[in-house]
Amino acid sequence: MAHLNVIVPSEIDYWPYSYPDNPVSTTTEFAGPDSRELYERNLKYLPQDWIYRKTDIEYSFNSSRLRMNKDIENVDQSYILFSGTSYTMGVGIKEEDRFSEKISKQLNLDFINFAGPTYSVKIQTISFFNLLKTNLPLPKVLVVEYAPEIGYTFYNNGNFVCANKPFLKHLQGHDTQADVYKTLLDTDFFFQEANIYRNMLIGTCKRLGIKMLEVSFNINDRFVTENGILSIDDEYKGVDISTELARDVRIHNGNYSAHPGTGIHQLITDRLLKLI
């Protein structure tokens, strides 16, 4: 992804929030950091038994720009709401290999895959409450894959402004928010904010009878460790690149990285199903 669009025009109470660069009602071969250019480069350097040499991936986006085959209004009344980042979106793997689809299949429930690259703990919470304002039925289960605690969302002049350390170079025109964000990095503001929004989700789900499950890939976040949130280490261990890493493999200084592969999604599936 040459440029990450972190300025998201939206009414503050609109649902569903979605990443603006995702297409509408379209199926594509590549999306975001899982680009054709990267794939063709990887074909030159990765092992001959790399599974994605012969495994095609499709990204099906619905009318709400979410990576789903169904439009929201066609989802069954009994469903699971998955809320997360690009990891839950399943960048670099087939849709049926995502933990959202695997868990839904195991529980025989439909699902909404509410996820993307600019989804912070704050925007996940705002969006959950915006969902409650719609006429859609309540989910039976809410599965939250938390963004890093330092991922934060401001609202400015009709835009959600998504701030994170890697995003700062993309915040042109929102210098005040960028300056505030950098100042707050020296405090525990983001940790405390994440706790506030988490408590809002927990309390509301308890009152409404929604089963809530939590998971994070940020194993060292204070927010994760102090709250005892299930954490998954997605760092490449060098065992099987085809299952540990998704298709968007990058090599930097001899180190491999990518979104979580099919094996990591299976691990999440197994761990979360034990909590239900």
C-alpha cells in the first residue's frame, strides 16, 4: 500500500464505518498491502513450495465496503459481530481461512466482518454504539480484535482522523491532531482511553446479553497484559512461511513479516472457541 488513507470522511454516527479505499460491491484479486506488485516480487524470492504460488485469493467487498460476500441487510438475525483491524479483515488469506468465518461455521451462525486498517479501539466502540442505533438485530456474540493501544482516532471537520506512529506522515492538513498525538505518546493517555472504551463495551454487552470475546495481536501492550486479554503472537518463527504468514510477505534486513497466515487464524479459532 503506497499510501494509507487515514482521513476517513464520515458522519460521526454513521454505521458501518469502513475503510474508504475499499471498493463497493466488488471482488478483487488484491487489496491494500497485499498488492500484485508485492506478489510478483515474492514469486521470485520465496521458496518453490510457497502455497500462494498455486493458491488464489479473492477479496469480496459488499455495499458497505466490508470484506464480506453478503450485504449487511442480508445477514441472518442470529449472527456474530467480528470487530477488528486488517488482521480480522484477513489481508493476504482467503476469506474461508479467516478466524471469523471458521468460528461462525463452527457455531452455525452468520457473521458481520467489521474490520479494516484504520479501526482503533475508540472507533470500534463508537461503531458498536452506532450499530445499536440502527434497526438491525443485536449480535449474539461480539468478538473484538483490539488494535494497538496507541492507535487513536480524533474527529475533526467531518473526518475521523486515524493516528498511529506509522500514520503520522499521512496526517497532512490535521497538524494540530498530529501534534497532540505526539505529545500524548509520553503519557498513559492511550492506555487509559482504551480501558474506558473497553469498559463501555463490556458493560453494554453484559446488560444486553451479548457474549463478548476479546483477542489481540499486541502481546506487549499494557492494555492487553494488565487486562488479561487473550493475545496471539504472530511473529514469524521460521517454521512454515505458508501457514505462519499471509500472502503479503515482506523481507527487511533478512526478516520476514506479513499479516497472520492460515495457521495463526486456526490458532485464534481454537482459542476463542474454548471461551464460548
